[in-house]
Amino acid sequence: MKIAILDDYQDAVRHLPCFDLLKGHEVKVFNNTATGVGQLAIRLAPYEAVVLIRERTRLSKALLQKLPNLKLISQTGKVAGNIDVPAATEAGIAIAEGIGDPTAPAELTWALIMAASRKIPAYAQLLRQGAWQTASFNLSHNQLGRVLKKRTLGIWGYGKIGKIIAGYAKAFGMQVMVWGRAPSLAQAAADGLLVADSKASFFAQCDIITMHLRLNEATRGIVSAADLALMKPDALFVNTSRAELVEAGALEKALDAGCPGGAAIDVFESEPLDASHSLLRRENVLATPHLGYVEQDSYDLYFRIAFQNILDFAAGEPRNILNPA
């Protein structure tokens, strides 16, 4: 098969041990992102199979209709709104899903919480400029970091990742409070964690809040500027899930108003992120380039399954097909 692997920014896929699975197939790895239906249609026109790295490229109905040679979309991990599934089905394009592992995003979340709480990136950056124990040249921002012990961590979404994060928090001596759907709250209570009385009390009481929700129509924009305004002036808001969980502009508005006092963000509405984005100009924001799953073990897991799905499809024995119709 003629196979395209999209958006491999770091040219990492060719160096994975599982890349050898595609020997005998014609493979092209694209290291840059194409934007616009027309540009993508030209790029993908020759290929029978496309491997997507999570949601880095959206396959819309308008695009899929311009790809008559495409037979298979092999998704790393689960499809999360980045593919128009009915349009693919209508066009006779199979979608093969993989699996994921919550370890890497959970560890990244905890790394961001610790780094932001102790202001590690700021101290490290200014040390290179000769400034000793200085978090900012702006006196009002040159404040001490703080430990996590005895503080309250709020987790919105008590699923696989949320449960791991709760375990980390307990190991660090934190109090854990959960908010989310009724089943999540019941499970959290059964696990001996605090359950918020309401969304308002959740935002008001927690010292750190971390989001771990799937993005769908029910959760899009579920965090408003009014919610964030309830947070403490020294609180930290963390989002490693999906940028669209927060209303557009709400985080910037809240940070400008001083509540919460800081944020650690790994996901953005438009990626790759433009260097002029306002969040990158704020000293109280720790921003990373969507690294939740960007890690050696996760890549090997994601791509090994994605490549095996292609081999099974090529052999006439398709597996893990989301749209078997």
C-alpha cells in the first residue's frame, strides 16, 4: 500500500523499532503540517492509507471527498472528533483505531504542577542570564514558589488519568477533591476522596485544578470565565486535556483579573501554536507544546498498533475498525 504518515514534527516515527513493520510498503513521512483542504488534498491524493498522529490533522467531509484513492485511516489512539466518521463511511474509507496508555499524560500533568508550583522554568531561565534565585525581573512577579503538601488538588474528570493523578497527589500529602459526572463522584467518594458540593465550590476551594475530560458537545466550553474567577488569587489552573474545554478567551480574561494566579497549559485551540499567542507572553503561564503523549513508550505503543492495523487491512483481515459498515 501507499502510506502517508502525517505531522511527525520531530521525525521520530522512522526511528521507532515498530517502523520495520511497514517494510514492503511505500511509506512517506511528512514532518510539517499542511493547512487547508486544498493543500491537504494535493498532499494526500496518491495515498491508500493515512496514519494520523492523534488529532494533529482534521479529516473533514470536504477533504475526504477529494481523496478517491484513500481506503484506510489508521488512527493512533482513539478517534476524538478529528475525523468526520459518517463522511468517511459514505466514501468507503475504513477507520482503524488504536489504544492508548494514561501514564504519559498523567506524568506530564504532574510535572507541570510541580514545575509551576515551584516556578522551576522561571528560575532556570533567569539563572542562565546570571540571576541567582530570581523568578522574575518584575518585582511584583518575583515571588516564592510553594510546596504541594497540605494543599487541595481539584480533579475534574475521575477517569484513568484522573485516578493516577489522585494517587500522585496523595503520595505528596495533598487533599484531593473531585468534580464531574455522578459516576465519577460516586467512585471518588468510594475511594475516600473529597467530592465537591457544586462546581462553584470546586473552583473556589481548590489550590490547583486539573482538567481530565473528553471533548464532546457536552464538555465544549464547560469551563467559563465566571468559573475561573472563583479561583483563589494564588491558585493554579492546569489543562493537559483539550483547550476547547475552556471557553475561548476565558483563561486570558481570568488571568488578567488575577484569579487564578497562574496556569500550566499543554493544549491549544490551534496547533502548532503561533509564537505570538498571548499566553506565551505571560510570566504566570507555563506552556508546553502538547507533550501529553509525546514520549518514547507512548509513540511505540501508538504506532505499533496503527501499523499492525494497516498490515491486517492489507492482508484482507481488518481489525479494530470503527466503522465496519
